[in-house]
Amino acid sequence: MTTFARRAAGFTLIEVIVAFAILALGLTILLGILSGATKQVRWADDAGRASMHAQTLLAQQGVGVALAPGHTEGDFEAGRYRWTLDIAQWRDPAGPENPQPVDPGAPQLMSLDLQVSWGDGSPRNRLRVQSLRLVAPTNFPGGTPL
């Protein structure tokens, strides 16, 4: 009787090893999940900051200086975010098959294409914003964005 009672009171070495293996596996999975969540939070922060910079840059376009076709680039936060801005006269998607008459004195639409990238510049770390601006003709007084 005493042998049976003494044997039932503890765990065998195999049971302890299996318990530690299950615990290690669970902790590994939990750390992997937390690491992935941390990366997602970091990416969301970077994308939010890139969006804020893009909105600021687009809001400044055509203020004080008339919009002109061209390509400009620069950076924010000491190079952490890089941007390129292409400004061109807007083309009708109907294309050359359906040309529209152009009045030289009428306001023109300008297309703004802004790309902001961060980190390694991979497609996952890139934000693209496109916008249109109505611009008064430059050969008239006050040829600035409307």
C-alpha cells in the first residue's frame, strides 16, 4: 500500500518534460503573435505619418506660386520619408478619339501625383495620392489656382 501511495503523489520525468515542451511551444507561438502585432503597429504609425505629410504637401501646392507642370522631390523628417510630386496638365480619359475643344482663356485642370515612401521603399511602404486642381490661365492677371 505504501508503494502505491508514494508513486501516485508525484510526476514522472516524462510528464515533466512533456509539460515543459508544451509550455515552450505555447510561449513561442505567443511571442510570434506579439512580434507580428508590433510590426503591424509600427507599419500603421509609419503609414499614418506618411499620410499626414502627403496631405500637408498637397495642401501647400498652388499657394503663393502658380502650379506649373514638372517633377519635384524631397524628404521629411531628415530623410525618413521620401516624396516625389509630378504635376501635369490633366488629360481626358476619353483620349484622342473624342477630343474636346480647348478655350485658352478658361481655367485648366492640373493633375498632381504624389508618392511618399519610407523604410526600404518596397511597395508595402509606399503611399500614392492623386489629385486634381483647377488653375486659372497664367496669361491673365492673377493666374493662380482657383
